[in-house]
Amino acid sequence: MADAVRESLSSILRVSYSHFAVGSLPFLDPVEAVDFIFARSWIVPFWPELPAISDRELMLARAERVLQNGWQGYEPGETGGLFAMKRKVAGRLPLLKSQCCGPLTLALFSEQLKGPFEQRFRSAAEASGRELDWQLEQLSPYAKGVICVLDEPGFVHWNALETRSKEAYLETVSALHTKLRSLGHYLGLHCCAELVSALPELSIDLLSFKLNASALQAILADDNRQRWSTALQNGMVLVPGAFSALSPPDMEEALQQGRARLTELGEGLAYQPANFLISAECGHACADRSWLERLYQRVS
């Protein structure tokens, strides 16, 4: 087993990083976007999606191209940030983060997939697997470990799924997690929908989610608190998106409110806020740079 697996993801993150970005940035130049990330060594390094450049950079559109016969990998015109990052990295980093459309989201939202959900999900899971394999092939030479994050806004429909569909998803995620850990890498999931009961029991190393007032209340409810505490004790890294993805009218007020939610969450789960990575609720495709510079300042 690779060396990266012998050290828990949480221990690497706590030593080296304090901030986490979901994936997209508002830049029109891939080099400028990558420079923004690497000028801030406390951000978990990642390849930025840049939909302001082209609709081809959009997550779902890119995933639908993976569904096509003969797909052999991303092109620079649809992942400019990835290719710019590869040119930027010198040596091997402790970690790199990648992201792709999760199979649940692809199965639910792709117009290319037809038929019953089980059939669509099988095709989506195969496509997500190919996408992750290609990203790992491209990125693993540049990092000791890669965090592969499944972006799953499709969780908004989780409660409407049949039991067998939920079980198929959980089995798929578990198999991906086992595979990645055997290769020395990690599996994460980003959910910008309302939290669902399955999340703390997922076989993943990192969970990024939207920490609004309702999510905070749900996590700290008497019948849920222990499940989330157990997930933390078992090594799951929580990335509560306590801050707006878009530029707020009052940045200082927004930062204070987000920090207060992080503090309440940490105290409620008997963990200090330092155990959580600082993050926004979603990607920054439409944010102003001034907000990014304020949000992603080094923590003193």
C-alpha cells in the first residue's frame, strides 16, 4: 500500500492547510487562477474550473462528454486550469485536490442518459470512474496523495430515491473509496444540497457541505449529533461551507457570521474549529476577486 495511506488525511490537512475551495474560480486566464491558488500555500492545492472562459468548463457538460464512445481524456479547452496547474507544480506536493461530477448527479441531470434510474446510474458510475482514473493518471505524478472529490448537487433528490437506488449509490462510493485508498489516494464528496441522513455514514475521507442555519441545527440535533461525532472520530474530515460563494454586501459581517457557525459546530461536536477546513458553501464562478482575497487570507 502506498505511503500516503499510512498517514490519515486529517493529519496531513491540519499540518499543512487551513482552507479548501470547492472547485470553480471566476478568472478568465488559467495561469492567473493557478497563480492565485499557489500564492496561498494554506489552500489545499487544486485545479480550478473556469466556466467564465467557456461553457465547456462546466462540470456536467464535461461529464457528459465522458459518456461518449471513444473518450480519451480532457482537452485544454475544457480544463484549462488543470493543464496550467501541471505546468506550475515543481516537485511533488503533499496533496492535490481534483473534482468531477458525481454519479448520482450525472444520472439525475444528464439529458444524454435514458431509461430507468438503475440503468442511468450504472452508465453514470462507469463514466465517473473513467473520469477519476484519467485525473489520477494526470495528477498523481505531482502529489503524494490526491483527494478525488465527487460533486453531488443531486443529493437534493436523495430522499425521493428508492431504497435499492440508495444502496447502489452507497456501494459505488464504497468501492471507489476502497480503490483509491489502495492506490494511496482519498475520496471526498461535496454536497451543496440540504444535508441528508446518509452523509455521515458514507465511505469517504472528506465531506464538504453547505453549513447554513438549517444544516447546523440538523447536525447538532440530539438524534444526529453522535453520528457526526463518530464520523469525525473515525477520521472523516469535515469541510463546512460556512461562507458565501458569492461576494456578500458586507464582507466583515459575513466572515463573522461564518466564524460563529464554525465555532458552534466545533463546540457542539466536541471538536475545535481548527479541526475544520475553512471553505465557502459552493464554487466561486461568479465571485469578485476582492471577496476571494478576503476569504482566503491566512489564519493567524
